[in-house]
Amino acid sequence: MGTFVNGRIEKEQAMTRLNLLPIAGVLLALALPASAQQGQSAPQSGMTQGMADHNMNAFQKDSMAAMDKMNKAMMEGMMDPDPAMAWMKSMAAHHQGAIDMSEAVVKHTKDIDVAKEARKTAQENEKALKELQTKLKKEEKKS
């Protein structure tokens, strides 16, 4: 346990814990598909492997597929050795994921307000995606 000063964990220890959270999330995301494969008869990808036994509805399946695609592309983008390129590639995948998930909810929801918000979200992310793609093309030409 950390040393307490005035009822608070020392700043350094708290920051160390916060810095480890993203790493823990990535490790968990990478570990789930492998452990979820055990006992599966039909091949599936990503998070849907671990969720197959939960009788997902069509929206859940579409959303999980969109998230699997997004997570894979984001991790691939982060592998670029240039931090700027890695960030742009990962954010482009993130925006595409938001578009795909928005389309999934529009396809499956009966809630007019939610569908309207999802369309708005998709439009905003399409704009941001196009901007990033333009920047990526410029940076790739420089290389």
C-alpha cells in the first residue's frame, strides 16, 4: 500500500498507477481472445469469441464486430515508429469505429432520438476521419 500524506497517496505512486491503466487495458484486450478460444467450436474473432455463449442480439453482434475491427486497426496504427503517424493512424481507426458503431445503432434502434444522435456522431467522425486521412497522406508523401 502507498504511503499516505495528509490522507492522500503520494503523487508519484498515484501517477504510476494511472500510467499503468492503459497498459493493463491493452493486455486484457490481447488476453481475452486467446482465453476465450478454449472450448469454441466455430471460429470467431476478437471480443466476440468471449461473448459467443451470451446469445447476443443482432445489434450486439454488429457493435462487437465494429469494435473488434476498430481495436485491431488502432493497435496496428500504434506500431508505426513515428509517434505522430502512430497517433493519426490510431485515431483514424477510432473515428472509423465510431462511424461503424453509429451505423449499427441506427440500423437496430427504434429510438428516434438515439438514431438522430448516432447520425450526428457519424457525421462528426466522418469529418474528423477525412481530416486525418488528408494529414496522413501529406506526411506519407514527405517520407
